[in-house]
Amino acid sequence: MLSYVPRELPDGRVAICQEHVTDSLQALMKADYMLALTSGYNIRRCLICHQYFLVKSGVHALYCEGACPHAPQYTCRQFGSYERQKELARDIPKVRVKVTAFERITKDAKRGAISKEDERRAKDYVRDKLYEALRRNDISVDDFEASVTSERIYSVLNITRTAKPRGRPKKTGGEAT
């Protein structure tokens, strides 16, 4: 049974609230579900973890905000967007170039050649360039690729790449045999 009753709020005002009285849990769950639907929420199932979650109507969320079962350090939404980018990269050459540029920047950051802040700035720059390249038809894939080379990005953003020695140290001369 549904009825509307007055309730006093903590600040002294009075509000009209819905009160549900039922004998079964199933009826209460159905009433709660209908209330969510009429309030503008919808229930979806996450494509990754298969858990149900609420979304506001009009939102096309495919993934929840829970921990991803495949990579616990990420949420399902983060993991799903990364996987979506990989799918797009197979089909759209400009997105493939963006993914490659991101990998180069990430490698530089892991090696300590650039700071985390510089990595974030460089990736933001590449995202902006991709957005522009996808919107404008006069930018070819080759032009976009040239605009997101590491040298170009670092010079535009004034990022100094510190060279870390890699591989074996060079032999010092002067050893007699």
C-alpha cells in the first residue's frame, strides 16, 4: 500500500514523503524498482563484471564503477574505455596513431625520462590534437602523425627529456691484451 505522509525535516520544515507498507520483500523490491524508473533511473548490467548498476536516464553507460575482475587496479569503466580505444584503434588510423603516441609517452615516464606531470600534459596535448584531427577532414593521418611525434610534443610543451643511460656501460679504452 502506498500513502503520502508529512514528515518533519531536521531543519524544521515539513515535507510530503511516500510510505510503502507491504507484507512481502518482493512487493517492496518491485515498488522500489518502479520508484527508481519514475525518478529517471534505469538499471543496466555491466558488460565486464555482469553486476547490475543504476544509471540516470539519457546516460549510455555500459560499465559500472566497481573494481574490474580482469584488472583490479582499474574500475570497469576505466578498463572498458581502454578496451574500446583498442577496438577503435583497429578501425580508425588516427586513433591508432594516438595509441602509439600514448605508448611512447608512457614508456618515457616509466623510464624516468619525463615526470608524471609532463606525461599528463603530453597526453592531454595528444588528446586535443586527436579531437581536432577527427573533426577536420583536411588533416591527413600523416600530418596528424607528424604533429604527435615525441620531439614535436616535447618542444611545444617545453618538456625536457632527461636521457637515462640504457644498456651496458661503454668499455673504457686502454686495456692491453
